Amino acid sequence: MEQLWAPWRMDYVGKDSDSDECIFCIKGIPDQDRQRLVLFRGRHGFIMMNRYPYSNGHLMIVPFRHTSEIEDLSSAEQLELFDLLIRARRVLNLHLRPQGFNIGINLGKVGGAGVTEHVHLHIVPRWLGDTNFMPVFADVRVIPQHLETTYDMLRKTFEEPDGGC
């Protein structure tokens, strides 16, 4: 049997799920953007990479304000989150050229949210044939590019005034 090594997953597997720290509450700590995989900061929200992606380029769009309810978001927050989603899609199209996307919001544990206390959007690039037997038989996803390599590639474009578009 061959081995598939994914040592970066140990942080996730061994993490303390009872931690009170919200991974999305980052407004006052811009100096940690690289280690937290934050690609872009707007006025009301930000774009970050998912550390445990479904596919290469899986991003999340998150409001700075800590809330679990989309109804709590102001009109300005709602508008900016959607603008950030469009910006993320443009950058992903430019660099990864996916053939489609899954875009969604999971609300509550039963709704599939991994982080239930802070609402966030997902944008997942998709390619024909990008799923294989690994998730079915081994609960493993094969991501073809290292997170830091993808981060560096995408970050350069997000830093451009028009997001590279």
C-alpha cells in the first residue's frame, strides 16, 4: 500500500475544538495575514484561503464583525461581502481557470458550518473530473498545489488596485 503524506492536517486533526478563539476575528491583527492566509482586506470584510480546502483555491469571504446571523449584517456589509466574492471569483478565474464554482453559505452545525459562530461565504473552484475516489474511500482530498504557493500567487493579484481585473 502506498502512503499519502499530509502533515499540515495534523494541526486540524489535533486542534482543541473547545477553543474560545474565533479564527475569523482578525480585524486588529493585520501583521498575521500571511500565517492566517488572508489575501485581501476590505472595509467591512476580508478574503482568506481555507486552510482545509475542498479544492485548490477554496476561499472564504468573511465580515469583520463577529455574528452568526446573516440578518445581523448591515447593508454596507452585505454589499461589500458580495463585492469581495466577485473579486475573488475574478482572481481565481485569472490564475486557476476553473470550469465552474460552488458558492455558498453554511449556517449552523446542521447546515454544515464548521465555524458556526461567525458567518462566512465559501467559493470553491471546480474542474471536470476534480473529484476522485480519495474522499469516498479515505476521507482525504488531494490538493495539487501547496497552500503557501497558491497564497503567494493569489496575493500578488489581490494587492493590485483593481484586483488584477
